[in-house]
Amino acid sequence: MPAKRRAPWLVAILVLPYLMSGSTPVQAEEAPFDAATTAAPGEVQTIPAFRLQSSAKATQGGTKISTPAYDDSSWVPVPARSTVMGGLISAGKYPDLNYSTNLRDKVDKADFTVPWWYRKTFTAKPQDGVHTFLRLPGGVIPSAEIWVNGTKVAGPDKVAGAYPEHDFDISPLLRSGVNALAIKAFPADLCLNLDTDPCKHLSIGFLDWSQPPPDNSMGLWRDVQLAESGAVTLRHPRVLTSLQVPALTSADLTVQADLTNNTADPVTTTARGTIGTISFNQDVRLAPRETKTVTFAPEQFSQLHVANPKVWWPAQMGGQPMYHLALTVSVGGKLSDQGKADFGVRRVESAINPEGDRYYEVNGKPFLVRGAGWQPDLFLRNNPQRMKDEFGYMRDLGLNTIRLEGKEENDEFYQLANQMGIMVLAGWECCTRWQAYVEDYDWWTPADLAIAKASATTEGLRLRNHPSVLGFYVGSDTAPTEPVERAYLDGLAASGWDAPIISSINWRASPVLGESGNKGWGPYWWVPPNYFYGDQRGGAFGFEAEHGPGPAIPDLTALKKILSPKELEKLWKDGKSVQFHLSPSDNFDTLAEFHKAIVERYGEPRDLTDFVMKSQLANYEVNRAQFEAFGVNQSKSEHPATGTIYWMLNNAWPSLFWHLYDYSMAPSGGYFGAKKALRPLHVQYTYDDGMVALVNTGLTEVPGLSIQTTILDENGVALHDQTTPATAPANGAARLVDVPLPEGVPTTYFLRLQLRDSAGKLLDRNVYWLSTKPDTVDYEDLGWRTSPQIDYADYTDLERIPEQKVDVKAASKATGDDITTTVTMTNPGSKVAFFLRATVTKGSAEDEVAPAVWSDDYVTIWPGESVTLTAQYRRSDLGGATPTVKVGGVNVENLRVTAPIK
């Protein structure tokens, strides 16, 4: 939640810094308390920290532990939003759990088979007519008891599930002065396999994405708050927007909020609201203890019919303006409660086309989804700066959508999505109890259905004001059965949900929603670039909500931070060896297919460095191909591409697969291949028919362009060169130029594409290494995981490119804490300088400065050419060192130049 003004009536006795990330030990809290003052209706105070202890050590029970006098000085201080593991890590209880097998070997899982206590003391000054609520904006994993001042407020029969919110009126339990809150989180079960694991809870799991957290995410992963109101409480302010399309000249706003009478008597409250200069109000009669939704509709309040609204767009299509709603309720002229919400005006629609594929429109325009899957931190730790950096990478990559499979995020995530113009596809996770309603796992109970409905309502209310929301999946790998589906739909309806709801990420239909319009066919592991251009299961047609080429090898510096020397040796020598930093599932625990493709396509790795470089080549070309294939096929007359979600954007924990940048936030080959494909105005090669195409994500046609197509041999000699005039279609793609294959072309050759505007300015540059011997997949043996590759492109000529030197100049400029380093690389020789990687390091150290946003990287330069790159990063990330640029490539030895800050 955003930081809020401290409630004057509620003061933490013990002050603890709000920890932003995982490893810094938390300092002990201070003992004296500050006296509470006058109450303030509408104030919400987030509890900033807790003390944590295992019930194996704190054995006294809730009655004793929740009394103010209880001594918790030996307990572990932890920040807000701390699972048990997250809190213990923040307190420095473990060694580096990112390294090697420490996560498995240095943590005793038995510690988490018993409940753990969270405890906090606070001061209050109870007053007549004032109601204090203990507010859980989300659930406790997997369930909890709540205690205040020796009294049990709720048990696991009520506080259960990762998501449902709760409000408890604890006013009768408060005393003037010191009070105590204690929350007992129960053990969470492991659920990697429905056949072998308990899978009892509607919780949060990491499936086959990562090694599991030893505590199975038990504990407080969302805020705990204390809220103040008078006789009437106001909750969940929200705005439903109806935008006129395609004109976009007017919008109707419907404002709603939930009002609750906290008293035993009828009450009349006056609800007032403002949106900018628009104001509105009405009186609402509430029966004793009644909760009612108050609605301000444009039919009754004409001022809510807005002419020429500021329209919110995804990043590549327009701006991201937001509106602000403020609401109050008063009784007898006295403020009782208040609420606010930011919202955007946009229209999202979705349907299924004649080929059976789902498609989306935003503000009346076709919207090709080109996104990736999101992973939160493995220990669900809160790190606002890292989240902001990750959204910066999404925007830099050119992605327009992020997908959440379960692990619904906190408010800051959606606020960043709004600001950055990134659409969000949310939904429930697969393969755990969330999916145990089908086939042989008909396990769901009435309690599960209630938790599911409450979860849908809570997350619907959290999401629904955000214009970035594109849709919600109520099923993942399967579609829900009718009772489950109705629980979800009823819960979302209660939130006023107005975005598309989809039954499943694959082809399965549900009883109410029907067909999903998704494919769900994979792949999830290595396939060659041309795979995505075919008409087979995983090809670039229709909508694919999760797929990708799997293995993603970080750069050498990042690898050495997470793998032991023995693991590093196995990495490059033995693709069939199990790696702990792959998946816990035996579907994805070795690099066998990827390693074989490296050997067959690029040659046997000579050493670890050579393996890493060849991995970057493979990751670059296949990631580029996936996004390019969907980009160019969006304009096909039959079976067009409507969306692709790359599996995945990031990792929850350092891993060797499923990411566009590694856990250290260092972008490598796969990142820059995807970024190249996702440029807003892009020239590309099509593997299926050997043509050059233009893709434009903008809403207007771009005339007056030219495309230069050059074929070169491995020595950089031009074998073919032509320039063709071109026009980029609006919000679409066009195949324009045939690429002839000259006689005598070697097995491995280069294709360089350059797009210029009418003034000759270079807009896009794209370099391919291609082979006269194509990759061949056995399409008769297609699978969801991957499809067998039976023959391989031959790029072994790349190993024989003569060594080349490049000249490098670099300089840095500072604007506050922001540094921009400019790097110019020139090839003064007679041969190609292939696949050059530039990084900024902390002086002479090997540590790469990350995150860093590069204009481009892994570039290829021909004799006489120069390429200039820029990198943007924080001065504070240099650690006081002088920025140094390191450049190296396939046939260029590493060199370093300093880039002093001016």
C-alpha cells in the first residue's frame, strides 16, 4: 500500500525500518512508547514491523502471548509483509541461499512444520462512537488465528486462504494505552504434485518454476492495518468506466463504494465525492449493521457523463493519464470515514474469431498481446525499487502485457502497470489445490468454494480500478468445473468486474464461459527459431498464454555467483546432468536438448566461457524469432496471430531457465533478442518464406521509409545489397521484400537489415546469422514440453571467423543519481566483429552494473562501421567506483576502457 499519514491515535511503540529487500539484518526495536492522541476518522495505519517466533519456542498460547505485558524481546524482528522465511532471511539467519544448493542444505524444513507467531504492540485511545478495525487487505498463508489483548478474534475457520480480505472491529477489546496483537500462522503444505503431496490449501506455490521455499510461503505476505471510522465505514471506492468507441469523445463514469453501519441503530449518512472538478453527493439510509453499495450513476448524476475524456492507452499506443476519486461519508455533519482511488478511462474488449482464437481490443483498436509471465520473489519479500526496475525492463523490452499465474500482486504492482502502460492478465495458478477440482482430484469442499469466491472478490476489488487490467483467467492448465466457476464469477461480479474473464490458458472450455480461445500447446523447452513460423501447435497463430524456448543461461559473472565450481563444470560439459538451479520437476531439470542444440549448431563448447557465449547466441536468435513471428503474423488474412506470452519474464530465485533477464537483473542474450524483435517500428526476416517484413505497433501509418537488405559472408564480404522503399502499416505488419540466396553462399552467412526514414536516419538495424542447412523439427511427434529436433542448422563456420580488434570510446554523464554512459565501437579491420557485448562494470571489478537499460547490445559490426550504444543506470549502483566499459564478442577479445563521469 502507498505510504499514508500516520494516524495520530495510533503510534507504534517499537519503531523498525521498513525493509526493502531480503538480506540486510533487521535492527532491534526500541522499547519506550509514544502516547496516543485524538482519533481521526478515515485514517489507516499499516503496521510497519513485527516480532516473529516459532510456536515450538513460544509455547504459552494466544491468551498469554497477546497480552501487552508478554516479553517478546528474544523474538526475531521482521518487517511488514514477511513470510516466515522472508522474515528470517531479513534477520540474517541463513547464509546466501542463492548459492549452489544452500537453499536445500542450509535450511531445516522441520522448523516450518509447526505454527509461527507474529506479535506487535501499539497504543490506542478508545473513544465513544469510534470504531477501530484490524484490517487484513489479503489473507494469511495458509490460515491463521488472530488475537488481541488476550482474546481470540478469529480462527483458521475464518482466516484461511492466501487472498481473502478481513475487517475485524476490535474496538471493544482495546484499552487506553498499550495493546497487543498476535497472529498465529499455521504450517503451509508443499504442493508440487497432486499425486504425492498433501495439497490441502488454496495458497501460493511455485510449481515447477523454482525450487520451493522451505516454509511453503507460510505467514504474513500482505499488510496488516489498523483503520479508524465513525458510525459508518466506507470501503472499496471504485469507478466503472464506459468509453465511447471508436470516437473516444465521451465516457460515462459510475462511482460505487460499500458502506457499513457499525451501530445497532438505523443511520442516515451523506456520501460525497469528487473527481477533479466534478462533485456529487447523496444521502443513504442504513439499517443496523447493514452493508450497502452506494452508486452514483450518470443517469442520475449527469456530471458523470464526461465529454472528451483523457483516455488511457498501452505504452506503444498512447499516453497513460489517470483520474482521482475522493469519497467521504458523514453522519450528522461529522466525518465518519473516507476513501480514494485512482482510475483510468479505457475500454477493453475480447472475443473469439472465426478460427476459434481469442483476440483483444483496447479503445476500439486491435491489440496484439506480446507479453511475458511474472514471478514474484521466492520468499514474497517486498522490494519496491526492484519492482520499479523490473517494470522499467518491461517497458524497455517493448512488452505490452504481463501475466500473473496466481501470486496476485500488491497494489504497487498495478500502480506501476498503470504508469508504465503495461497491460495485466491476472488469474489463478495451475497444478496445486487451485486445480484439484478435476479428473481424479475432486477434492474441493464447501470451505474451498467459499475461499475461492472470497478470493475472487478481494482480488477483483484490488484490480478493477486499474486501467492496465486486460483480463482474468479463472482457470490455468484446466478450466474450472461449474461450482468452482460460479464461485469465481460470483466473486468477481461482487467486485463490479468489467474486464474480460477467460476460462483457461489452454483450449479447454468451462460450463459457463465456454471456449477459452487459447491454445496452451507449449513449447516450454528448447526449439529452434523457425519452429515459431510453422502452422504446428506452437506456431505463431492464435493466442498462446504461455510458451517459450526454456533454457536461459546468464552471463558468466552471474553464473559464478550462483553455481559452485563443480556445478559450473557440469553445466558446460554434461547437458544431461541435473542442475539444482533448474526446476524441481524432472520435466525441466536438465539442459539435454539445449546442450545438444549448442553442440550440433555451434560446435562442441571448448570451455565454460565458450559455452556461455554460444548460449547467448542461441537465446538471442530464438527469443527474437518467437516475438517476431507473432508480430509479422498478426496481419495474416487467415489464422492471424493474436497474442504470445513468453514463459517467463523473470525468476523468483536464481535460475537457468524461463527468464528474459536473470535474477541479478543483468540482461543477456535472450533479453536483447526479445528487445530487438519488439521495437515499435521494426524490420525483420521471416524464417518461413525468406522475406523481409515491417512491423509497426503505432496507430498511424508510416510512409517514406526505406529498407536496405544486405547478405554477407562470414568474412563480411557483401554478396547481395538492395534498397527498397516501404510504408509501415498502422498497428500491423507487411511482408515486403524477398531475400534471394546468392550462388556460392557459404553454409553460414549474415543478413543485415537497416530501416531508414525519408531523411536517411537509421530507425532500426537487425542482424541475422543464417544457415543453408535448416533446423528441422519432427512435427509428427509434437509435445507440450518440446518437439524433437531431428536436424540442425550449421553455424560452425562462426568458430572460424578470424580474430578482430575494435576501437572503443566511452564517456559518462550524470544527472543527479542517474548516469548515462555512451559507448562507441568502431571496426577498423577487414573482417566482421561478431556479436559484441558491452557492459558497464564497477571499476576494474567483474561485477556488472545492473539494472542497466541499454539502447542495444550484442551487436555485429562490419569493417569501417561504427555503432554507438548508451546505458542508463544509478550512480549509487557503482559503489563509488569509476564506470568501466567491457567489450567482447565471438571473435573479439575482452577489452576495457574507463568511462569517467563528467
